[in-house]
Amino acid sequence: MKLMKGDSVIVDELKVADSFLSKTVGLLGYARVPNELGIWFPKTNAIHMWGMRDSIDVIFLKESRALSRGSEVHVTKIVHGVKPWKLLPLLSLRSGSVIELQAGKCMKYDIKKGDTLCIA
């Protein structure tokens, strides 16, 4: 899957973390988060940074309906450049899913609260 804003592809490879193991691992296996990779955590409104080795951008999302390929999601919160090993979880009670990206991606693509993104 891809993550898009308008006609711009933010990440070519959006992996879905939909099992306990994949949600626990997320981007932990990467010393440096690849430019083309993002991890989407559906039905999740919090993430942790324990064990991470690289900073990331975190996008909290709200879905307007059941998600499928081609679904639009709405940005409810963004946290830029979250440092590794942050002790408290990042949380947004207004969100239904979360995407983790390489640090700097949100600024590069001017993603902000209220934007609509597409999971394609």
C-alpha cells in the first residue's frame, strides 16, 4: 500500500501492523527508518518508542468509515521528530489509527492537522 497526499506519494511501502507482534515491533528493526517505508497501526490510538534507534514523525488519524484500499483518513494530530526511547506513550484519544514515518516526512509534504490523506 501507499500513503498519499493529493497526487504526492509520501511513502511507497505502507506496511500494516495488524497483529500483536507487528504492533509491538513496528519500526524497531530499523537502525535508520527507510525513506520509502511507513507503518500503519489501524485500530490504535497510541504508540511507544521503547527500543527505537531513530527519530520518527507520528501521524494520528481518524477514519470516516471502515478502511479499505483507497480510503481517505483525516489527520487529527502530528508529532514531529519523536526521539528514540521516549518513556511515555504517544496518545490521541480522538484518533482511530496511527502512522509512523521517517522523521521530517511531515514537514517535507506539509502534512498538518486537518489534512486528508489517502491509503492506496
